[in-house]
Amino acid sequence: MTEWYTNPQTGLRVGLVLIAAILLVDGGLIAWVATRPVDGLTFLGGLFVLGSLVAIAVLGYWISSLVQSAYVLDRNALVILWGPSEHVVPLPQVQRVVLGEEVTGRVRFRGIRWPGYWVGYGHIEDIGPVLFFATAPLEEQIFLVTPGLAYGISPEDREGFLRTLTTRMQMGPTQLVEQTSHGSAFARWELWQDRMALGLLIGGLGALLALTGFLCFRFPDLPPLLPLHFDAAGVPDRLGVRGQIFFIPLIGLIVLTLNGILGGLLYRQERLAAYFLWGGGLMMQVLFWGAVLGILAAL
């Protein structure tokens, strides 16, 4: 068994530059928002920063997978290791080996690509469907063609890999292995196929974001003091500065977070209890919407 490494340097540098650029934009946006009164632009800026944090997390995952990329080769199979994913290519299934510089047909690609990073699914004329797990340009890749699917790879020692691959294929396998692909455990969670769970979680988060945005857009027009509590007759009996109205979505965030975590812990063993917690979080957002509309109606 021989392990062949990729050259992740270019892809790693580009990925880190992308993250740094996002952080730079976020820093400037936060500084700008901090100097202006609360309004709709405040909400939109915060929403952009929130989305950028998700983008940074995804980029971090891709970069981590790149750094952990390698190809393991023996007489039985080539195993493509890309972060937590693993793809087994039995050598007896390899019909031919095509070098990147020999590719002349049209290439279609869907996936993640920047200089030093090719990961995704595509199609090459004269080769067919291709899974790409490479850090080099197309012309420097190696394509292992099996029935129905090819694999694009880029070991750093290209010539050494090709010599070893030829030798292993000529020797023949010691045992037969299956052609398989395994993604990360996170991607295989049952939750992603559960429409009920996703609906409750997305609904709760959407209601919270909508409430926060609504308050930000309305905030410039609110009076300095707001009725924050009502007696049994519906008469306001406690006033507060208008900024205190944001305590309502803050409490909503705390409820949604706690219910989300508890539901996640219970999901595999007690799915109904998880639904109850996530549904309760969604209902609380509806109640908070009612509270806000009641306060505004009393103005």
C-alpha cells in the first residue's frame, strides 16, 4: 500500500485569501453599521454578516478537506481520501488511464473550483461522467476510467504514481473490493431527509429573522417610549425606551437555540420529542410576533 499526496499549496492560499477578504468586508460593514442609527440597513448588514459567517464555515470545511487529501494505492484499489469522504476505485474496474493533456473534448463541471482546487462532478466528451478530486489544472490531472464513471486526480508525484499504478495493475488483485463512495457523517444525517424537522427548524429561524427585520425597519418611526406591559384590562402599565423592544427577538433567539440543541440531542432516540421542542420554538416565535404587534397597535 502506497500513499500519494496532493499539492495543496495553491488551493490553500487561494482559500485563505477568500476567507480574509470576507472577514475584511465584514469588519468594514460592522464598523459602518455601528456608526449609524438602527434601521433597515442595519438589519440587512447584519444579515449579510450572518450569511458570510456561514460562507466562512463552508470554506473552512473545504480547506480542511484539501489539506487532508491523499490517494492510497495497492494491488486491489485506489482509495481517494478527501477530508472525511472516501472513494474506493477497484483497479480491475479501471478500463483505461487518460492523461489530462490528452483530453480534447468539451468539459462540463459542477462543483467547487478555484486555482488549486477541483472538487465536483462533471462530464468530459470521450470519457463520460467524472468525479474530480484534484488540486492541479485539467491538463495536469489523471483520469481513471471505469464503467459508467471516471475519476480525476492529481498526485504531486505524477510520474511516480503512473509507474506504480501500471505495476499494480499488471500484478493483479489479491482480493476483489467494491466500488464505493462515502461522504462525511454530517452529510449522511437523517435530519437532511426529514421534511418535518427541516420545516420546523427553518420556519422558526425564518420567523425570528423576519421579526428582527420588521423591528429594524420600523425602529426609526417608533416613539422614544413604548408600552412594554399591559394590565388585565389591556391598559399599558409599564413603559420602556424603544430599544428595549429588541429584547423580544433576543428572547426568541435564546428559546430557538435551546430548543434546537435539545431537539438535536433527542432526535435519534426520541424523534417525537424533538419535533415537540422544535415546534415549540416555532410557536414561541409566533407568540413574540403577537407581542410586538400588540405593542405597536397600542401606540
